[in-house]
Amino acid sequence: MTTDFLVIGSGIAGLTFALKVAQDFPDKKITVLTKTTADETNTKYAQGGIAAVWDDEVDHFDKHIEDTLIAGDGLCNPKIVEIVVKEGPERVREIIEWGARFDKDPDGEYALGKEGGHSEFRILHYKDVTGKEMERALVEAVRKKPNIEVLSHWFVVDLITQHHLGYLVMKSTPDVECYGVYALNLHTMQMEKIIAAKTLLATGGNGQIYRTTTNPIIATGDGVAMVYRAKGRIENMEFIQFHPTALYEPNVKGYSFLITEAVRGDGGILRNNKGEAFMDKYDERKDLAPRDIVARAIDSEMKINGTEHVWLDCTHMDKEKFIHHFPNIYEKCKSIGIDVMKQMIPVAPAAHYSCGGIKTDEMGRTTIRNLYAAGECSSTGLHGANRLASNSLLEAMVFAHRCYLDVVEHAADLKVNDRIPDWNAEGTTAPREMILITQSLKELQLLMTDYVGIVRTNTRLERASRRLDLLHEETEQLYQETEVSPQLCQLRNMITVSYLVVKGAQFRKESRGLHFNTDYPYKLELVQNIVL
């Protein structure tokens, strides 16, 4: 299969890029690959909203920039922060033009929310399903473009570079190029090569490396792992954001229902098992402190009191307003026997967002030629050591637009390499025991949760590293001997991503933002990115 533009992932970053390119290049073919259905992405699960300076009478760019820099704890790239904040409102207006709806007040003005770390009300939202609404609008717009083909149920296994042409490719190799991908067609279970002039990775996050996450089951870090194997640069993987308030359900494993930060923005109060509001002990901003601070505070209260969760108290809030703003949260709690107007909601931190990822420049270019990255799989320099709430959807749209601008500028370079060999599966056999994969996955998620969570130590990281080495060895042997399956490839990718998280954490001899190591409880004066 040959295409002009190949997009891996169908979230807000991938579809925004595809839509813009399709409009500018009506005679070119854009192919979008997605692991499941087009709308099953991390975007769909984003509840809170999208941050943008909207009411310029009370808010302005400098405030949003300052809030982002403070949350990023010294590691944000100021130039990138300025770009995203200043270009963001125009990108939001575009998606409104494409059909996305955001809540309005009785006067017809957009109802702006406020979340942790923000100094002003600047969060546009649609109920408590903002990401789902934005994804809906994009999917509908993309379907109207005849030159965009969305292929669902395709699993991308590897990027194609000079390595597949018989050349030795190392991290020091200059001008590594991407020619497309090898992908598993899940309809036929056949491996196919897809050749492209330009490829965009918009593969989302990696929350599934932890036992409890707000991410969907597809968030297995595939893009990051593929780029690392292809000798591209990855940075700041130690900064994993744990959302402070995922719904605690003792018998539910894997995906955790998110209780958006906007609930605290509207007045929700965190309380421990004694009913005490505790956030004032940890930060003067109390319940609206940045997520890293709130998550560590909750983790501390749980350890002090020996509990598995804390409480989010919404009983004092206006019922009609709560149901209007958070209908899905209200119904979800009701479905498990919790009346949020009478009972507090049990919450605990869950893996939520990766602030690091594939290193890109200000146009979304990776260190591999003809390969771009946008969205959560990328590390643009915006988030630094901790993401400011509701900045992720904004970043995805801004960088999808910038990737589009770059391909327009280099339209003359749209050439494909037709010398790519077919996938070689010689000597492999069908897997005999799926337990070899499922058990390794359980081990991986358990060790990452217990050893590489919100609070870390050198000893825990060393143990995690040794166990990951063994899992890597066993899984690579399985990969070499058996036919490719999505389960095996996802496990392989998750082990690679976990290795990068652990190595980044070991290299960072300080505590900063989302990375807290009790052996190095203080920040270093020397601020640096950990590039692997």
C-alpha cells in the first residue's frame, strides 16, 4: 500500500492534521490507521476541557504562559509555551467551525471553567465529555473528505527506515529516514507494508503500563517504543502524571473512571478518612494546586491513614448545576450506589498522562526525517515536569497545525521509496501459550505500579530495572520465535516504554514536578532534560 501522508492514530492530533492536509492537497491521499475504531482514542476520554485565553478582558496570554511555566517546574521550553498559548485560541475557533460544541451560559457566552494551577477561568468544556465531543466533530469532518481513508483495526508494528534496507542504523547515524510502516491487518492477520512520503505519529499515551489508569486499553506507548527502536530520540519519560481523582472501585482493574479536576474547580473538597479537608497542609492553593502536588498529597494521606482512597466531597454543591455540568460523573456514581449530593466520592490517583515522549522541534519534526509526532506521544517542551490541566488538547491541535504547515512548506519533497522489502516472518510459528504474554503483562503493570509510581526510591527503581531486563529478554525471544500478534507487540512496546520511564527516573538525581524520589528530595540548580 502506498500513500502520500500516513497518520498513525485517530485522536485530536491525528485527525486535525489529516483534515488540514486533505483541504490543502485534494489530489493527495491521506491514510489514517487506528488500532480499533476511529473514535476510540485518549481524546475521547478527556473530560475536563481545553484551556485557552478566551475572555481577554480579564485573562491574557501572559497569565496562561506563567501558569504553564509554574506547573512545568522549570523544565518547560518558554518559546514553545508562548507558541501554544498564543496560537491556541485560533485552533479552538477552527474546531468550533468544524462542529464542536462547548457549553454556554444563559447569555450565550462560553461558560469558562477553572482548574488546578490556572489563575483565571479559561477552560472551555462540553459537560464532562469535552474530548468525546471534539472527537465526534473531527470524525464527522474527516468522513466528508474523499481523499482521507480511515483504516480501523490495523496495528502498526514498526517504522521502516534504512535499517530495513540493510544499513546499520545507530543513534549517531545522521539523517535516519522514515519510509512508512509495517502494520498488521487485524481483519486478515497479515503483515503489510505501507509506504508513505510523510508519516505522523499520533499514537497517544502509555497509561496501560500501570495497573490502574484513566487511559483506555489501547494506550500502550506504541509510538514511543517504535521511535526508540528506530533510533529516534525520546525525552523526559520519568514524568508520568497521575490524576489525583480517579473513581476508586475496589474490584475494578485496569481502566479507572476519571473524576475530572473541574469538579474541584467548581468547589469539590478532598477529605481523608477522618473527614478532614487536608489540602491546606500541602499547598496554599488547597484543592486547586497543580496535579503533581495534589496526587502526592493524596498518596501521603493514604499512607498515613492506611487507606486505599480518600474522599471527594461534593455534598455542599448545587445539585442542578452539578448534574448539568457533570452528567456522566453523576450517573456513573449513581450506578454504583453513590448519591454525590449525600455521599462523598471515593477517589485515588491513577496513571493519567505522559509529559515526556518523542522529542520534537517547534514544527513537530522528530529526529527521524519525514516523521512527525503530535499529541501525548510527543515531547514538544510545553509540559516540562508537569502538565497544566487542560493544556493537552490545546497542544495536540497547535502541533497538528504546525506539522501541517511544515509539510505544506516542503510539498516538493513528497517522494516515496519503492525499494522496501516485504515483512520477513520466516521461521516463526503460531504462539502456543497465550499465558506467556498475559502473565508477563501482569508482572509489568504490578512492578511499575509498586516501584515506579507517584513516589520513588533508588532501591525500587533498581529492582524495577532488573525485573524489566528479564521481561525484555523473555519477550524478545518470544517475538523472534512466534508469529506477530497485537497482544505480543503491545507487551513488547510496554516493556520498552517502562524501561524508558525507569531509566529517565534513574538518571534524574533530584525531585522535580511529577518525579519525586525520596533519596533526592530537593531540586538541582542545573535544570536539564533527560534524553534517551
